[in-house]
Amino acid sequence: MRMHPTPPTEVLSHDRRSEAGTPERAATPRPSGPGGGMVLPKPAVKKIRGPKLVLLWAALIALSWVVVIGAGYGLYRMAGGLF
């Protein structure tokens, strides 16, 4: 059985506008990376601003210092146990 090649289908990178002005979606899904698939709209992200952002950064910096000091103390105790 001999198969005929199918003609290429058009893949739209943007929405098309119909004559009425409403967007029309492409008939074929646009690839979104490895594996392809539909491209979904990204949800709106509320940004953190002002004092909340400063407080978040201060908390992250303090937490990172706690981790560094804790790791340093652990290494100090481990080295002290070996000698």
C-alpha cells in the first residue's frame, strides 16, 4: 500500500483576526518545546513590592547565614572529633 504525503499545515504564531474582529485560533497546536503540545496562556503573577519585598530579602539573607554558620559549626565539630 502506497501512502501519499500530506500537504503541510499552517501553524500560526499569533492569533488571527476574523472579519468580525474576534480572534481565531490556529487549527493545529503550536509546539511548546520538546514533545510539542498546546501553548497555554501564562497566568498573571502578582509582584511583591515595598516593605514586603525588603522583609522577604532580609529573611532570606538571615536564613542563608544560619545555613552557612550551621554548616561551618558542623565541620568544626567533625574536625574536632577527628583530632
